[in-house]
Amino acid sequence: MKLTEAIHYIFSFRPQTSRRYAWVDYAKGIAIIFVLYRHVIYGLLYTGANINQLMMEANEMLYGFRMPLFFFLSGLFFASSVNKRGPQNFLISKINTLLYPYLLWCIIQVTLQILFTNYTNHKLTPENYLDILIHPRSMLQLWYLLALFNVSVLYLFTSCVLKLHPVVQVLLGLAMLGLKSYAGDISTISDVMIYYIYFVLGHLAARYFFSEQVQRQLTSPLKALALVPVFLLVQYYCMSHTNMSIYLFSLLATLGGLLVIMIAFILAKYEKLKILQTIGHYSLYIYLLHLGIIFLLRVAILKTGILTNVPVITAILVAAGLFGSIILYRCCLLLRMKFLFTGPLKEREVAADAMRTS
């Protein structure tokens, strides 16, 4: 690749996917921005920055539904992926794109923290390698990759091997949600128990979300606008009742996710803010890479004192985390370092009569 082509590839932020599923990337793009906003806010708080009340309340409003939305969107494409690849290749794909990078980056992260323990806030020992499998929540943002892998594999097993009826799947998801506290601090288990229901709902909703009639309803600006005050009231209720039932919280989180999806459909229909589509397309890699970029830039800004306005610093750090991650990922691909993000397992040829999932 010529230098000019490489530069264009690295710094071009045009959408990467077809318009048919553009709304999915729009939704992921919106959700990943919410994720980075929360990480930036808490990073600044840790350094002693004065975060105003409005910024903290915005963080709380955006917190409850962003991760459930990712699992819901993954569930939407479960059936089509299994039907196209077959169950075995679906599993191989998830190992390559979720489990492999999770293990690799966790090992790198823990090793660096052990080697530079005198310069870190969290002192680690070789025993912390066990946390990679037992306490993924201690692996900072990386926990999501393992949680999505475990949920996807469990759903593959219950759907294709046990062949559980959709109603049973919903009941199973609700039961696990209610029993989440019994998992204790073993977040490998508790994360599955929390997010399994959203994956189930995504799979069951796929036939509706991909129908033209439903999509016409979801692309209505008036309906989305009417949902906004309901969303705000719901968020106010959530912030005022922190000890609410986990089932009620999950229901309200689903409402927030629905509003994001409707906004995504509208933006995709009118082809507005296309940069969100690009961000969503790279959301997994942004999730994987952004913390290091944000950390280094935050240290540089605070040490030099170039900026003191916290809202401006927040906006800069969020933008740097988003676009810096995309640029870094593309540079790694050009340097033939794809092995940092994708495992080596090869998918097998799919038979014509591959198992189909309803």
C-alpha cells in the first residue's frame, strides 16, 4: 500500500457498512460514546477534578441501558449468524473475536501492572492472573468481552443443543437475573446472569426489528420525540430510587435502549451524523483500546495545566478515545498486527443443511 493510500485509510472516517444495517452501527456508536463518557468522568474524579452536578447526573442517566443495549444488539444477529456459519463456526468466531483478545489483553495488562507495580495505583501479584477467569470485573473495561462471549456461548448451547423454547429462554433469563446475588463476587458468573436476558430479548425481537412495517414505526421522529419525556421521567425515577427491584431496573433500562435504537433508525434513514456509524462499526476495538489513550492524554493535560475547564477536557478525552482507538487499530492492521485483536482459529466449511435457528 502506498503512503498516501495508507494515510487515507488510517484517517478516513467514512461509514464502513451498507445502509441496510446502518442503524445497528448508529446504535453502537451512541452507546460506546456513553461508555467513554463514564470512563472519562470517573478518571477525572480519581485525579481530584471538580465534576459539576449536571455532568454527574448526565452520567447516571446514561448508565443503566448502555451495556444492556450492546447485548440486545448482539442477540439480534444471533440467528442470522448461526444460520450463515453453522453453530461450530459461530463458536469459533466468538473465540477469535471475544475470548482470544480478552485473554491476550488481560495477560498483557496484568503483566505490565506487576512489572511496574511501584508506579501503579493497584498493586498486583502473579495471583491476580486467576482474576482473569474468576473476577473479570477487576480487568477494567475488558470484562465486557468475556461476558459477551459467555452469554453468546451459553445461548448457543441452550438454543442449538437443548433447543429450549423461546418462552423457556425468557424464563431462564429472568430467573438468572433474580438469582444474580448468589454468584457473589465471581463476576464471570454474575455478568452472565445479568445480561443473558437482554441477549434473549434481542434474538426474539429480531424478526420484528428487521420487518419493514416495524422499521417504519421506529423511524418516526414524532414517536421518538414523544418517548423522550417518558425516558427523562424514568431516569429521574431511577436516580431517586436506587434500591429498586432489579426487574424494574431492567425494564426501565430496556426503555432507554429502545429510545437509542429509534434515534439510530432515524439518523440512518436521513443519513445524518454518519460519523456515528463509523464509530459504531469500530465499537469493539474502541472498547478495547480507549482507556490507555484517555489515561495518557489526561495525564498530559493535567500535568501541563494547558486546560482547566473540566467540560472541555471531558469532550477532548472522549473524542481522543474514540478516534485515537480507530486510528491505532488501523495502524496495527497496516503493521500486520491483527493478531492483537483476532484469534488464529480457522472456520470450517458449512454444509448446505447447516442447523438453522428460529
